[in-house]
Amino acid sequence: MSRSENKCFLYKGAVMEFDKCVCSYWEATTFAPSAVKAINNLAYRYKRDNNKVSNTKITLPGVIVEIA
């Protein structure tokens, strides 16, 4: 799938680690074919950028919107 088939998504909201709020506000964008894939991409990015191990449960309960 090429980048032109992907949509741009913006996430604004909290980050939960094992159901505990570790960041009250985080904002990020990603390109993905669907909102579900975008959430997975953003959770992976949060883990990578914050030195979390791969099996850390990260959930993003905030709002994700498609932009442009």
C-alpha cells in the first residue's frame, strides 16, 4: 500500500500504560489506511520514543481524527 492510499490522522489525548495514566496530554500524527491502524502506529511510536518494552500495554483513550 502506498502512502497516497493512506490518510493522515491526528491524536490528542491521554496515554494509558496498563490502565494507569502516564501522560495526561499527548499529540501526534500518523499516516494509515484506517483509524484502527493509526492507533496501533501511535501506540508503537509512544513505546519507541519513551523506551518502553514491546509488550507494554499502551492504550490511547483520546480522540483520533482524520485530517486533510
